[in-house]
Amino acid sequence: MKVAVFSTKPYDQKFLEAANEGTNHELFFLEARLDGTTSPLAAGCPVVCAFVNDQVTKASLVTLAKQGTKLVALRSAGFNHVDLEAAAELGLKVVRVPAYSPYAVAEHAVALMLCLNRKIHRAFNRVREGNFALDGLMGFDFHAKTVGVVGTGKIGYLVARIMKGFGCQLLVYDPYVNPDCEALGAKYVYLPELLAASDVISLHCPLMPQTHHLINETTVKQMKHGAMLINTSRGALIDTVAAIEGLKSGKIGYLGLDVYEEEADLFFEDLSQKVIHDDVFARLLMFPNVVVTGHQAFFTQTALESIAKTTIENITAFEQGQPLVNEVSFSKVKK
Ligand code: NAD
């Protein structure tokens, strides 16, 4: 099938081409991000392949549908950037990659925790300048600390499991109990209790209307003073302005972000020669106790191979009229 692959980076092309060997879909790689203005680039392609910051909005979908697109194949697990209602109205199917390597994201969340605690980002710069003084680099033992995991699905469970290995106490919050998490000895509590008792809080729930700005002015106040907050899930789980106020007051002692609510205009591009116009983001970068990575938690070889393989399988299943096991539909999500 003809597939327009939006937001292509060289690594996407490499892994998709490898996964497509023997299947031979016609892949058209486009650097452009999908939105209402770039959707005409997919003319003649029954399949459009999109990533996390593509705008799979009603405007984009209307043009795609008019041009004959029938399937949107997401190269991501998250689908908060897709107007599923519009897709259903227009008769477009949407498929995703529900799991590729939860280990990649869980391990990155823990990397942010370790970096912030032991101030690796600061030590790296100091040592390169010949400054071997330790003042300001003191950390704490994770052992016996309380880690709060919000969302105990595939990634949240693994974070809990890794932190259990460090000897941490585990508090977790999720509307659905994961028995594997309970088997680790994790205690399910409501969010305010988790926030009040956790030394480290790691977010692993999806972005939905119910979780938008889950961390806000009110919930920051519920946190333990000086707690560490980690978000590798989706940027808009955190009200960034409230987080900045929390950092200024010391309520948030450490902030590790792999995602940011306005990341679409920043992440995945080299902007090192440009002025950053987002003052909220620029303020975040000024704190010594904030580490930001540019949505790279998924970025391991294992994960990229798996994303490409499942994406090609999803497209082949659609072509052959097989059941779309990875379909995400408005009717299912509404339930
Ligand atoms: P998952 O579906 O396995 O788990 C999500 C969990 O969140 C589920 O157990 C669900 O019950 C729970 N949940 C739903 N609503 C909740 C709420 N209101 N409060 C608390 N928990 C709630 O998903 P996953 O594979 O573990 O992925 C989690 C998130 O990680 C994804 O939604 C995605 O946004 C993000 N992600 C980020 C990257 C990255 O590179 N940074 C990569 C992959 C996934």
C-alpha cells in the first residue's frame, strides 16, 4: 500500500525500511509534521503514518479523507493527539503500537531520578572544567524512600519493579488494580495520599480530559515538601506554570521531564541556533534541580525495531482485511 510517513527522521526511515523488507509497502517519507496545511502531501496514499506531535486533528483528517486515506497508522502508543471522533465520522480507521518496549520508558524515568538525585548533570560539567569539589552535589539514598507511581499499566508497573529493587516503599494510584503491582507489595491509595507521602512521584497514566493538569496548583500543594516529580508520560499531565511555582517555593525539590505540554514546537528539532520564544520552557531550564530530555524515553534500538515491525504489521493487516488488533476507536475509548 502507499503510505505517507509524516515527521520522518533518518532513524524512522531506517527502521521502517528494514521492517518493510519482504512486505513491500510503498513508503513515502516526509519530513513535514502532519497538520491541516501539510495533509495534501498525502494525496493518493490510502495510509498515513503519524508520530506523537503530528496534529491528527479534524482539519487534517477531513483533507486526508477527501484524498482517499482510509487508515492512520500511529507510530506511538499514545493517541491523545488524534481526533478519534472525527476519524470515526469520516470512516477512517486508526491503529497504534500499544506496546513496543515499556522497559525503554521505565528505564528512562529511573535515569531521570538517578540523575536528579546524584546531580549527574552538574557533576558532568564540573569535572570537565577541572572542578572536583563536592559542595552542592549531595544526594540521598533511594533505599527506604517512598516512591509514588501514578498509572500502573505496563510502564508504571516496571518503574515500580525497578524501584522495589532499590529497596523503596511503593505507593500507587490507578483506577484499575494491577495484581502484578500488588504482588510487588505496592499499596494502592488515592492520589492525595500518594502525593502527601511520596518522596518521588512518577507519572505513567495516559493524557485524557480526566488527567489533563493532574499536577496543578492544588495538587502541588498536596505534595511532600521537596519531593521529586518525574513525567515521562505526556506533557499536559503537568500544569507547567504551577510546577515552576512549586520549584520556586521548594515544594518540588527535583523535576525530571521527558515531555512538556508545549513540546510540539520544540522537541525532535535542532534549535541550537535559534532563540527559544517559549518563556515558560526557558524558565524551566534555569533551575539547577530540573532535568529535561526531549521526548527520548522511547528511543532505544529495541523500541524502534518493535515500533517499525508493529506499524508494518498493522498496515498489512488493513491491506489484507484482517482484524485490526491494534485499532483504537472512538466508541471503545468513550466506554
Ligand atoms: P498503559 O495503558 O499500559 O497504562 C496506563 C495506565 O494508566 C493504566 O493502568 C490505566 O488504568 C491508568 N490510568 C488511566 N487513567 C488514570 C488516571 N486518571 N489516574 C491514574 N492512572 C490512570 O500505558 P503504558 O504503556 O504504561 O504507557 C503510559 C503512558 O506513557 C502512555 O499513555 C504514553 O503517554 C506514555 N509514553 C511515553 C513515551 C515517551 O517516549 N516518553 C513512550 C511511550 C509511552
